[in-house]
Amino acid sequence: MPLPSDQKLITHSEEMLAQFDAIYGLHPGFRPSHARGIMLTGTFTPTAEAVALSSAPHFNQASTSVTVRFSSFGGLPLVSDTDPNANPRGFALRFHLGEHVHTDIVGHSTPAFPTRTGADFLEFFRASAGGTIEDFLRTHPAALAFVQTAKPSPSSFAHEAYFALHAFKFTNAEGVARYGRYSFVPMAGVEHLDEAALKSKSDSYLFDELSSRVAQGPIAFHIFCQIAADGDIVDDTTVHWPKDRATINLGKFTLDKLVPENESAQKKIFFDPIPRVEGIQESDDPLLEFRAALYLLSGRRRRAAPDS
């Protein structure tokens, strides 16, 4: 996971990291956003449709080991699960392809995102912290749409859908290429809490419930891919494709164990928004390199922090 060569992009990533620190404070050993999380392990099993879509190794072998991290938004390691600002919930999925070889997908629990570029993402948070967010929203309709999009609290991480907002180029063994976007749908169904139900929950209800749930049996999700049509914009996370676009079921993953020494393991792992694997290529979406740089810089700092 290398740093991008664009120094301006690296500078924006460094400034974004500093902005998160200014908003949430310094919490050594934790992520600057989505600080509170939990990791599980399991297995991905692909469908024949996945094989037809891409030559990626995890789509073309019987099964692949996976690690998943669920998280709450924000840079506070002890943010309450009932805090509305803990939404959208975060999701990261790693496919283990071999020793020190992997590919990741990163998403969250809403199909919306506020900006197209890293520079605008930084300005969005600066405006939020500086009391000028209304001015920013007036001139950035995608950010306004994101703010206005409902972000309800789930009854469980296992009852929430997640969306990887970037489009990727999938190429199969015959060289046929198509762009698509991932989504992840729980086999147990999506279930959100209303305000009254949320008030009855504890500050750690999501994390407590997930630990209890996986002890009783595996958690399962379908992985879907919405396929772009000719002319669809593939380099802008703020642009939604029409709902009638074809959707492919790529398979399912089941999670059956919590990662041992969970907090320490979360400190060490870096998730990469860029696939870096045969058969799946990033688009020209400018957010991808920005996020990769931000995750790498914050990950290096996190690993360097002394163990608590």
C-alpha cells in the first residue's frame, strides 16, 4: 500500500488527519475516524456470476478467508452506540489471498457521500467545525443531499446494509470489462431502530449484541455488484446510477469468530480502498488515492503508538 506520488494529495491527506484531530482530539492507537470498531473472521464463497465478472482470485476459487471490521463513525473510541453522530456505520472487508497478499473493500451504511474530491471533503469538515457548514451546503448540492439522507441506527451490525461507493473496473478471463459498485446485504435482513427503541439501548448495545450473536452462530451477508451501463459516470461517488441497472450476486461471506486480541489487531491492520488485484481495477475517482493516502498515514501513526 504505497503513498500516492501526488504531493498535493498527500498534503490534503495530512491536513485531513489534522482536522480529525482538531475535532475529536488525539487518541493514540485509534483511527482518526471510525475509531470504535470490532473485527471478525470468516469465509467468502463466490457464485458463478462472480467468475463471469472478474478473473480476481477470490472470485475464482472455492472459498477465501476474510476479515471484516464493523465500526461507528467519528474519532471517539468510546462513542455511544446510541449517538446519532455514530452513523453512518463503517464496514471494511479483507480477502486473504495468500501470505501477506490481500485485497480490501471499504464502505459505510449509506449509499451517499458528501463530496467528489479529497479537497472538498476536507473543506466539508472544516466548515462543520468552523460554523460555516450552511454556506458550504449552499454551494455543494451533493453534501446537502448527504446531510439530508436518513442515517438510522441499526438493531445490529448484522442487520445493516453497507455500500462501497466507488466504481471499479471488473475484467474477466476473456478480457470483457465492466464497471460496477459493491453493496453488502445481511441475510438476516435490514432492521433499524426508531427513536423510542434506541433510547432503551445501552451505550455499547451494538458491540455487545454482535459478540453474543456470533457466539450463537455465524453471520452472513450477500455481496452484490450493480453494473454500470454505457454512459454512466464511474469516477464520482456522489453520482447515483439508476436503480434499474443490472445487479449481480457475487456470493456470500459468513463470519463465525471474533478476532483474538481484537483491539490490538485493529490497531495493526490497514484497509486499502484500492483493490490492487488482478481482475479488479480502480476507476479515475479522485477520492480513491486520497483515501488510500489518509488511511496509510493514519495507520502508520496508529501502529507507532505505544500499546495501552
